[in-house]
Amino acid sequence: MPARTARDAWPAAGAAVPAARRLVRAHLREHGLAPLVDDAELIVSELVGNVVLHVGGSVEVAVEISADQVLLSVTDDSPLSPHLRVFSRTSSTGRGMRLVHSLSAEHGVRPHGDGKTIWVRLTPASSDRGDDELAEVFADVDWVAELAELDLDGPVRDLVVA
């Protein structure tokens, strides 16, 4: 029987994000949990990306399988917990923890020593949420106004908003 937990650690640099996604994807597929892969990859990308951008040092990712759920854990060297932020309409960051919150069955933070572990539990039910349910999390964002304020003089000139 395959191991129920996969774990790896990397320096908190850009290469850690795709490495974490690969770890999560391979482990979930190995255990027949492919329907959870997309959400798990998005969540681990956000959490590891936060470590790369805001913490530095090293980052450890663990993927634990039990019954029909997945526990993702991301450990870093900062005692500061992430939180849902209020962001401006033009801010390019600040929405990631909303994604984590909206895609997970539950999540939390365990402090340890000088750092912390952020954990996220995923289930088939949390993965099956409809677009309308997920859109509620971002209901206060005026996406059309944000897009209108972007400088589109670069390679993207035509943008269609449905």
C-alpha cells in the first residue's frame, strides 16, 4: 500500500511552488483522489507562494490522506499568521487567503517554535462547490472596474469581460 503521507521541503524560492504542486498532484493521484487535485494545487501554490514572497528561509509541505479527505500542511519560519485582507480595487495581491478559505472544508494555523504550520482540510464536498458559492467570497470586488483601471498598453490590448 502506498504511503499515506508525502512530505518534502525546499528553500523558499520560486522553484518551491511548482515542486509543491508536483508533490501534491502525484500523491493525490496515487491515492485515487484526482478530483481534489486542482483545488489542492491552487491552495498549496498560494500558501507556498506566500512563504516565498513574505517569509523566506525554507518551506515544508506535507500531504496526508485519510479516508476521503486530504490534509495539506505548509510550514515556514515566521510566527505571523496570514489573514483575509482588505484590498484596494487595483491591488494585485491580497486575495489568496480568500481562495484558501473558499476552497477548503476548514483551515487553521498551528504555531511552533519560531514558525507556524498552516493546515487546510479538503474533502470531495469542499471540492464540489459551485461557481456561485465561490463567487460569493469575492462579491465585494468590482472586477469590471479593476479591469478598466489596468494599463493595457502591453501585449494584451483587447479584453472581453462576460
